[in-house]
Amino acid sequence: MQAVLHSDEEASGETLTACLEVARAQAQADLSLGFAAATRAWEIASSQGQFSEYLEAGRWRCFYLYRRGEMVEMLSAAQRLMPQFREQGNSACLCELLRWMAFSAAEQGDFESALAHVNETLARARELADPKLVALALNAVGAVLERMGDPWQAERLMNEAAALVGEQAGAAERLIAHNNLATVGLSHFKLLRYSETAEQRREGMDALSRALQHTQAARPHALAIGERFVLAISDSNRGEILLHLGRHEEAEAVLHEVLADIDAHGYPALGWRVRCSLAELQLARGDAAAAQQALAAILLESEGRALSELRIRLHHAAYRAAQAQGDASLALRHLEQHLSLMRGRAVAQLAAQARFFVTRVEAERSLEERRPATQGLAEPAEPEDASWRDPLTGLGNRQCMAARMPALVRAAELTAAPLTLALIDVDRFTALTRQHGLDVGNQVLQVLAQMLRDNTRARDLLLRLADDQILVALPDTVADRAVEVCERLRMAVEQYPWGQLAEGLDVTLSIGLANAPPYATDLLVARAESAMYRAKHLGRNRVALA
């Protein structure tokens, strides 16, 4: 936006200061007034070369755009500021801006950009060595993973963030933690509510109950610091949760109250979400016609502006409403829209995960190449004896494990370095070989072994322990990094074209992780095995951490 200066007085320092004061003052009040003041301050500071004021006003513009739900505009504004913010070095403001960018990109389904932004904010927070900033960054990573359809990792990271801050957490940190965990719990429920297994449906209901508790815990912190926007998110979550729990009267009261607050403060994107919940409440009460009318109005009003997740939800609710009224043609149109958006999101998820799996491995290898040869303890040379190799896969065997593992564990203990073990089990391998034959089973193991070699570092230890079990030792790898790597492997295996080996062949993995301490091979393997069986118990095709 070009600056238009009408008079010397308007362009004076007093006017710039006044605009910034209004921008700061309206953060919890009038978003439109605050945005206008921030924009005017940004224009004046830009024209006068007032660098620090330009950055502050630009940050406030991003703040207001984000809270109004104008994510495309917010990302554009933030991208213009990022070079100048990066030039100033690491700061809490830079970390905050990166978190907003990550949330905005994830809400639009641009998961690759979202992952890039959360990786950067986490790296910068760790360089600043501020536990609260690290915790906020971990929450942001979890929020992106939740939007990518992985509430399990999201919840683990958010709980890890809470533990990191501990008693140092203030009202703001506790509010963000509870609010994010409530969102994750709600997402977890939605993912499992139509599951064919009673166990997974129970898991979803447990997640919903946890989410309700988090919304209740968030409220006093939001009121204590006067944070209206996050309170509105939390209360909208609470109303939706009560709806899913069948507590319709409570849900209606909460949703109407929060909608009035949203309209008063000007959060249009959040208002669409609450109105969608109210329409779903009408549908649950059997008034499909009123629900359909309300949903059609929201879809029209939000056209080209609503976030992808909300559009998915709106079309699904409209499909159910049309179906309840016997309008098959309208139901089909909404179902097609819903499925098209779901497919687009799935493709974006896979593309982002594949890209970051590869770049993470490349980064690890690059670090290995630059590491001085004298750094750390010497590791045993790769064994040449063929008896240390599994003849089918070329991976190490138990004899190799006996020779190599003690040195890895000892090196980690002496240097207090992280060490994580991953036990990988091919799901239903016995049934697979029974149906497709032993030769196909052997080919599956050979493909899996090659995938592991391609996507691990030279000093990671790969061992075949049993017919369908592989142990991976990851030195200098913390638990969250190991989970990320194993999750990428799990996804890669799930998406591999196994049908080329045998018609109808489908392969998935259950992976259990354990990290040191304890610094004892047998205890670490036992913990990894326990985590692997927990992954199977939860439905297979997943990663579990001991």
C-alpha cells in the first residue's frame, strides 16, 4: 500500500506515535480500528524511514489480519517483513511472527510452508535458550501436525512443551497449552468417531473428554489476562464438544454466548465456525431444513475467504442435512465438494511429509560430513564378517547387535548424548506370507531394508532381529526427532506401490520408540518392544513412544 501524506503534521512523529498507541490499545477491542491505525503507522514509518516503528507497525498489521482470519493477506504482509526481522537476529517477535505464518499456512492447507515456518521458529527459540519460547514453538509444531491429521504426535509435543516450562509457566503459556490441547482432542475425536472398531471409538471419546477439561482449564487464564480472542476459540471448542457429547442445551447456551462475543470483537472466520456448530446442533435436533438454510448462508458468505478445514466441515454438514431431507442431488453435490477438499488436503499432507523427510535426512548427512573426525568417541568400524549380516536383507543380525550396541550405549552415556531405539514390526506379516507366499514376504523385507538404508545416516545401526522385526539405533537423536523420522517412514511404507509385488498386497508398520536413559541395551529394547505392542493395540500402522 502506498503512503499518502496529506500534511507535514500528519506525517509527524506525534502522528506516528499516536497511530501505534491506537494499534496497541485495540488488540482486545476493535480489530478494524486497530488494523487501520497499524496500517497508517506502517505507511508513515515506511515513508520516513523509521525502521523500528516500521517493524512494530508491520507486526501489528499481521496481528490484526491473523485475528480477522485473513490468512492470505497476513502471509503476504509477514513475508514483506521477514527479511528485516531476520536481519535483526533472533528475537521473541520473530518467533511469534513465524508461528502466525505457520498457523496461517496450515489453515489454508499449505503444509509444506507451515512445516518450514515451525521448523524455523523452533530452531530460533532453541538458539535463544528460552524455555517459554521453545514451549510455544513446540505447541506450534503440534498445531501444524494436528491440521495435517496427526493428533497423536501433536498431543505428545504439546504435553512435552508443558513439561518443559513446568512451574515457570504463566497464565499466557497455560492458556495457549490448554487451548491447543483442546483443539487436538477435538480433532482426535473427529478422526476416530466413524471408526469400525469399538476400541478406536472409545479412544476418540476419551480424547473428547480430555478436550472438554482443557477448555474448562483455559477459561480462568484467558479471563485473568484479558485475552478475548483465545477465549473465544476455547469457548467455541467447548460448545462444539458439548454438541458431540449430546449435551445440546449446554452447547446451545455456550455457542450463542461466544457468538455474541465474536460479533462484538470482529472475528468473522471464528464466527463462521460457531455458526456451523449451531447448524449442526439444529441437525442433531432433527431440524434439517433450518440447518441446511444456515449452512448455505455460511457457505455463501465465506466463499473464497473461509479456511480449508472449515469448508470441509461445512460441506459435510450440508451433505448430511440434504440427505436428511431426501434431496439426493444436493446431498451428492456437497459430498463431492467435501471429498474433493479432503483429497486435496491428503495430497498436500503427503507432499509435505515426503519433502521434509528427504530434507531432514539430507541435513543430517550434511552435519555428519562437516563433523570433525576427532569429535566424540570413536565408533567401531563397520563389520566385514559376513556372519554379522542377515543374508536376506543385508542388515545387521543379532551377532552384529552384540558387537555394536554396547559401544553406542556407552558413548551416549559418557557424553550425555541422546540415543533412541526404534523397533519396527511389519503388521500381520504371518497372514501376509500365508496369503501371498514366502517369496513375496521376503521381497517386502528387502524393499523395507532398502528404504531404511536410503533414509538413515551411515552411523545409524540397522538390525534384523526376527522374521518381521527390525531394530534401528539412532545415536544423537532425541525422541521428538526420532518420532518424526519414523512417522515419515511409516507414511512412506503405507504409500508404497506394494501391488506391483502382488495383487492386493498392503503393507503397514507398527513402530515403538524408546530413548535413553536407561543406558542398557536390554532395557531399551524391552521398552521399545512395549511401545511397539502398544502401537499394535491402538490399531496398528502407527508410531508409539515408550
